[in-house]
Amino acid sequence: MRLLEHVHDRRTRDDAAADRLSGQEAKVVTRVARGWTNNEVAADLNLSLSTVKTHLGRIQDKLSLRNRVEIAAWAWEHGIVR
């Protein structure tokens, strides 16, 4: 988390990248970037676990990322997480 926060301090928000995501996907991304588990994301957003997993799959497809670690790094690099 500290390394990603350091990366964030050097980046600015990329609105074009953020626009690729739906509102709900953006909420999932911010929570994943903060290290939340799928169960924690589901509980916080009042979603089923399968819906969170579906969102993660769509996020990976839209952003050409391989896993949740890359999702978290992408979010910090693009200023999605503050």
C-alpha cells in the first residue's frame, strides 16, 4: 500500500481511463486497490460475490489486465484511488 501511495503522489488522475469503467466497476476498482477481498467488496456494495467476480472480469477485459494485482496497480497509477 505504501509503495502504491507513493506512485499515486507522482501521478495525476486520468479521466479518459476512468471513463472506460461503469460507476459500479469504478467502485470495485477502488476497493480492490485498497486491498479489500471480494467478500468485503460484496458486503460494502451490497452485491453478491458472483457479481463482484463478474465486475472484476469485465474490468480486466476492458483494461487488458491479468489479475487483481494489476487492477490495483492500474488504479493507483491512473489516480483512481486517493
